[in-house]
Amino acid sequence: MPKIVIKNLFDKTISAPKGEKSVLKIMQEDFQDWMHACGGKGRCTSCKMIVVEGMQNLSEVNEFENRYKEKGALNANERLACQSILEEGEITIEVPDRNKLPHLTYSY
């Protein structure tokens, strides 16, 4: 079964269904708080995640993400959690510093 590891949340590990839901939706269903200002519609970059490992296990970059890449708002190692679908395997991600929520404790 696919899984998500959030490195700077003390290696929080979440089991995920294969290729069915966005990374954001999987985290929400596991009661993991993650910034998402536009409600998961790909209209902002507040749900940005840094992909440390497993980029190849995510769906292809879509039109919303390409728009932000072209504007310099998404780096090569970043994806929008609301637009990325975990198709197989495992991903290891981090919360970017600017998107950290004040009520959570991060490991770094």
C-alpha cells in the first residue's frame, strides 16, 4: 500500500489508497492539518509540499502546477498537495517553512 512520510513532522507516516485521491485529501482523511487556502482547487500555492523522495510515484504535473512553475512559484522539487495523486509506492515530503501552521510542532 502506498504511503506518505512527512519528514519535518517527526516522520509522520500515512497509509494511502493507490492512485485515487490527492495527497491533500489523504492527509485530511488522516486528520493531518495542512495549509490549503483555496480549498484544494489549485488556485494558490499554500498547499505546496517539498518532495524529498518519490517524485516518480506522483501523478504528472498538471496545468495548474505548470502555471506556477512558469511563474517561479514552484521549484522542481515542489508539488501542490491538492493536485498530486500518489499513484504507487512511497513519497517523503516536507512542509515548507512559509506554510507551517502555528499550532503544530515541527521537528525542524
